[in-house]
Amino acid sequence: MNILIADDDPATLNLLSSRLGAWDHTVYQAADGNTAWEIIRSTPIDIVVSDWMMPGLDGLQLCRRIRQMKKSGYIYLILISAQDSKADIIHGLEIGVDDYITKPIDMDALCARIEIGVRIVDLERALNRKIEIITANHHQTIRMFSQIMEVFDDELGGHCRRTAKLAVQLAGRHSGVGDAEIPIIETAALLHDIGMVGIPKSILNKRRTEMVNDERQLYQSHAAMGARIIGEIEIMKPAALLVRMHHEQYNGKGFPHGLAGDDIPIGAQLISAASIYDNMIHKGKIALDSIAENLQRIRGYLLSPQVVELLLEINVAQQHDLARKTDEERLLDDLKAGMILAANVRMKTGAFVMAADTELDGYGIDKLKHYHTIGAITEKVLIRKSSMRS
Ligand SMILES: [Fe+2]
């Protein structure tokens, strides 16, 4: 473990360092609070043993900074104090001190307390490893769902992926969206039309104005159906709520609930905005230079004025146009993770393999190479030049 000892008394500093160093810990020393803080910011410290009273930052101020720090990995903090009043100790514990030891220091007691810290830090690391595995599984599950949609309809899969990308951009710019909500919005946007999988294509291919009553009802059920599908997984429930609401409209005339204005969760408003925008661009019915005008038309009607402003700011039409003009063919052997496909990849038979706008990772590149090895696709794919790094 990396242990930092912070104490302005050189005798105590040396005594603690030699004792802990002998226990196979890596020991860092600081003679004042500011030096301690600099070490904590630049080094992966696991345990801090700090004097309460020090020049510069004192032990409590140091503790406050550590607890406010956005750094992965818990730092266990033991404060050494000449003060043993109950009120002082409670105050320190409340702001995040893990343990106290009073002067004069009983070395055996301190070492036993450091061992508690070692156990806590070890447990936290094990927990983080498990969370990483669960998170990776969660992302694989989302990708699996996303692929189901692509198999059902490659256009739908591409639409959902582009919608997710734009919804994340919108969420990043919206003042009412916290960092923790962005992955939920991304997941919901990626899967927002998964309920379409259960609806016959003969209905989906119709314009909404052409649908008869039963067909319209079936089409509209895709929002609730999608929410039901992904809501089966407990951690997906917040995303399921947004999927359910992605066809609500700012004027209250959407479905399934007819919510209006701010009653619609902001995440659902952003997914709706991204989806509408993507359809404007990719369905080819609206000229790119008239997108802004079309957005103004749905301002305060389908979408809130604030969300329309965000879309105008992003001006994806321009980005899209630019990216489209700078596509380049690349050999499969030259593909790298992070490159983005500029066109759908299809087998020589016409069957769908991978959608435009897919950001390639190792798995995707291997999949394309495998299809080429068995003779199903050509040796080149079209890549967005903007996604190529030299
Ligand atoms: Fe939808």
C-alpha cells in the first residue's frame, strides 16, 4: 500500500516512516498540509496518516479536500490529534476522517489501525473490480439488444445509434442534466425504438397519416413495449422510463401519456429531439440547408424552445455534410479502433452486416475480417475521414 505520513514534527515523521516502511508499505512523507495535498494529487495514495495541527492546511482541511476530490479509489484517513474531545472527534468523523489516534502515539495501536485501513482499501478495490465486470456485462447486454434491432432493420439500428450520439451531445449541453444521467440517456436513446421489433414491417413502412386506427394503435404501442422489454432488467428501469416517454410532445399531443412541457422527463425530450433531427437529416426529405427552418417550425410544438436552441447550436447538419464529403475507402487490414463506418456494410448477397456510423472496436474489426475471410464481403470499407487519426 502507498501510505502518506503528514506531520510537522520531524521525529514523529521519521519514526512512523521507518516503522511502516519495515512492513513493506511504500511510505511518502510531508512536513505540512500543502505538501501532503500535492502528493495526494499526484500519487495513488491508499492511506493517509495525518497530524491534526499542521502549518498550511491542517488535518481537517486536508480531509475535506480528499473527500471532495474526484479520484477513483478510496483513501483511508487516520488523524493524529492531541485533542480528544468528543465534539472534535465527531466533527472529524462527520467530514470524512475514518479513524483517530491521540498523542502520544502508541505505535502498536497505530499499526493495528493502519491494518484496518489496508483491509478497507482492499475490499474497496475488490468491489470496484466487480463493478467494472458488471458494467462491462451491462454494456455488452445493451450492444446485444442494439444488434437485435439491426438484424430486424438495419436502418432502424443506424437511426438508434446516431440518435444516441446526438442525445449525448444535447445532454452534455443541457444545464438540467447531471453527469450521472448521461449514460442513462445514451442507453435509452440507443434502444428507444426496440419496441418496433414486435410490429409488422407492413405497418412500419406506412406514413402515420396512412395508418388505419388499429395500425396506429399498434405503432404507438412500441414506446410502452420497448420500455417493458428493457425494464425487465432492474438497472435499466431509469432508461426504460425514457424509452416509454420518447414520443411525448411539448404541446401534450404525443403518446402514450399526453404529457406536456416540463412534465416530460428532460432525457425523453432530448431523445425525442435527437430522433426527430436524425430523421430530418437521413430520411432525405428535407434539404440540409433548410433544417434550421424546419426546427423553428416544431419549436414549442413537438419540442421545447430550449431543446430546439440546443439542436441549432450543435448544427449537426453541417457536421454531417462535412463528414459525408470526406469519406475514404480503407482496407480491412488498415482498420483501427475508433474509426467510424461511413456506409452500411453488406454481404455480396445484399444481406446486412454492419451499419453506417458504427464506431469500430476490436470486436467489430474482427467481425468484418471474418466475413471477408469467408468471402462474404469485399476487402475495403468506407470510413469517415474525420474519425481517422493519421
Ligand atoms: Fe419511436
